[in-house]
Amino acid sequence: MIIQTGEAAKILEVTSELAKLETFHEVSNRSSQRKEKRTNITQ
């Protein structure tokens, strides 16, 4: 049982790290899209 709970905790840590990475990518994508819109307006 102890091993199983430890494995579950590791899995939760990995999934939370992946979620952080995904949200970071989403934010960076949005900021890059805004930059593209600005350049389109100036052109």
C-alpha cells in the first residue's frame, strides 16, 4: 500500500508539472498571437 500511494503521488506531481507546462505554452501562444495582430495592424 505504501508503494502504491507513493507511485500515485509521483503521478500527481508529473501531471501537475505537465499542466503547468501546458498553461505556460497557452499563455506564450496568446502573447505571440497578440504580437502578430499588432504587426498586421501596422502593415
